[in-house]
Amino acid sequence: MSRYVFKLPDLGEGTVSAEIVGWHVKPGDVVEEEQVLVEVMTEKAAVEVPSPVSGRVLSTTGEPGEMVAVGAELIVLETGAAAASEAAKPAALAQPPAAAAAARGNGAAAAVPAAGAAAAAARGRLMTSPANRRRAHEAGIDLKQVPGSGPQGRILRADLEAYLRDEHGGPAPSAARAAARQAPEREEIKVIGLRRLIAQRMSESKRNIPHFSYVEEVDVTELEALRRHLNSRLASAEPALTYLPFLVLALVRVLEDFPQCNAHYDAERGVIIRHRAVHVGVATQTPDGLKVPVVRNAERRSLREIAAEMYRVTEAARQNKATREELSGSTITLTSLGKLGGIASTPIINAPEVAIIGVNRAVERPVVLEGAVAIRRMMNLSSSFDHRFVDGYDAAATIQAMKERIEHPAMIFMREGR
């Protein structure tokens, strides 16, 4: 027997500790090298930690919600012959009587296929999001029984919901279904993982940054006509253009004249860092909570390139496939609730940035245009700025410059915008 102590590795970018989000194994389990042991949350993103060796789990450190320091003991594994014999037991027990008798008659040679089958089963990673694991646990569902339709068999939310509706194979236990339908009078949910990180960041941002909010209505009638025309020319496989790529391109043009809004504030050094590159964060709702994937170097991209990259990184975030690099480094953020956008909002700045632009719902309504009432498609832009570094006049001028370009879409595609 050999005892292997695996410590929490350095996860990069100055990480000194990580929060336990959920264990994928428990003491007694046999694991294979590269099998995911635990999911942890750093200040940047959720990270799946794989096993460096094969063996049997002796002990784990930390419950969900607890912090573990980099270099601290994370899990202890038993490696060597003893662990291998443990791996063979489940397969031997699973053999039908005839196969078991044959194995006893053929000695050690017959045990090799059984051990191989167990190792193959151990390599089968159960891939899904922490939110789906929580839903399955609350419903009393064994995720191993749920067929996954995602890449490499990943279990998506739709797969779990379909299983609960008995549409894909094994029926969900009736007791679990009944329990899932019964709303408890009181439910306590521990704030851990991404939700804890969101709460922490939002609190710090609201507490430390004096927000100045500014709302302006924008006539998007011409932009809507352009959007519909361009969508009519798309190939069948291309995703339809939304308003957001146009707004990103308009924002890029505006920031050429208002660089103080494309900046970070380094509080430790007391320094404002203005960025030449425009890395636009796109606030995205996912099953695991709010994430902000980044469209990098938007100033170098065309409309279609911005749209394609935005679709790529937001889908990666929703499917929990986005890398830490794709979820960090934004210099200004765009946030939209789509059809739920409402009339106005007061978005919270994504620190260390100094500005965030909120997009509200676009609706047709009567407006006065050149002395007559006309039906126009109107949309509000709700923005927040760090009033320590962006004066109210400059904040308003930034949004007015965006309004001009959005209302006259040709200006979006003009480099100078004048």
C-alpha cells in the first residue's frame, strides 16, 4: 500500500485559495488518473481538479462552501496493488454466476478482464454543471442514469428535465417526482461557489464605487430595419444578429473620443489604467449564475466577427466550458435582459471597470417626430459610471454619442463617426 497526499495545486493568476463547490468522489471510491475529483471556485472561475494518479480515496478535505489554501491537503489516495484489488471487486461482484464460476476456474488470468472493465467504468466521467448536480440531488435522481446529449456525454439541463418527464429512458422515481412538485414552506440554500462570488463582487462594487446612473431613450427604428435586412442575407447555419453586436461596434467608436470610460481603477496603487484595446464583457445569465465572458479586441473586429465571437463566448459560458481567460480581462461591460429588459435599470459596475452600459427592451410606441405622431421602435440605454473618475457631463456625452450612432446606423461603420 502506498499513501498519496494530493494538495490543492496553484491554479494560476495569483490564486492563494479556492472554495470547494462540490466533490465528485467520496472515501472508498476508486478513481483513475485524470478523473475529476472536485470542482473549486477561484476569484476568476470554476475549475475542475483532476486526479494526478489512480487509486482509492481514503479521505477528502473540505465541505462545499469551505475555503482550501493552495498547497493544503485536498485528498488522500491509496495507490498500488491494494487499490487495484479494490477496483476489481465491483466488477467481480457484477458478474453473472456463470461468468463468476468461469473466473474461479481459470484463476488469475480470468480476473484481468474484470479489472479492466472496472477501470473503464472509473474513467467514465460524469460531466454536468454544479446547478444540475444540485437539482438532481434535490429530486433524488442518480445522474448516472441520465443520458447526456452534450459534448462527450455531458448532461445538460434539458437532459435532466427530460429524464424527470420520463422522456429519455429510465423513469425517475415516483417519490422523487412527487417531492420535486411539493414546494417546501421553508428552504435554506447555502451560498457557495459562483453565487457566493457574485454576491461578494456585487457588494464590494456597490459599497466602494459611487455610481452615477444615466438613462437615455434611443430610436432604433432604422437599426431594426438594417438588422432585419442583414439577417435575411445570412446563411442558414449562422445565428441571427441581435442588437448587441451593433451596440458593441457603436461603443467602440464612441470610446475613441471618451477613453476615460474604457479604463480600470487599481485601488491598491491609486492608478487609473486607460486601455487602448476594447475588451467588451457581455453579462450572460447561465444555469450556474451570472457570468461575464469577454469579446476581446472588439476595436479590430467587423460586425459579423463581433457577433460570431459574442455567440461563441456566451454559449461557452452557458455550457460551463468558458476558460478563465474568456471570463476575465474586460475593460467595459454591456448588459442586457433581452425581452425582460424593462423600461430602465441601474446596472452595477463590474469592478475594476469604471463603466457599464445596460440595454433595455425595444418596443414600438407613438412618439412625436417632426411635429407629427409616428410609431417608432424605442429602446432605453441605462448606464452606470464610477463618479470618482467619470464626470457626469462626460458620462452623459458618452451615451449621447452612442445614441447618435445607433439612431443613424451608417455612423456605426464610419471610423471617425462624424
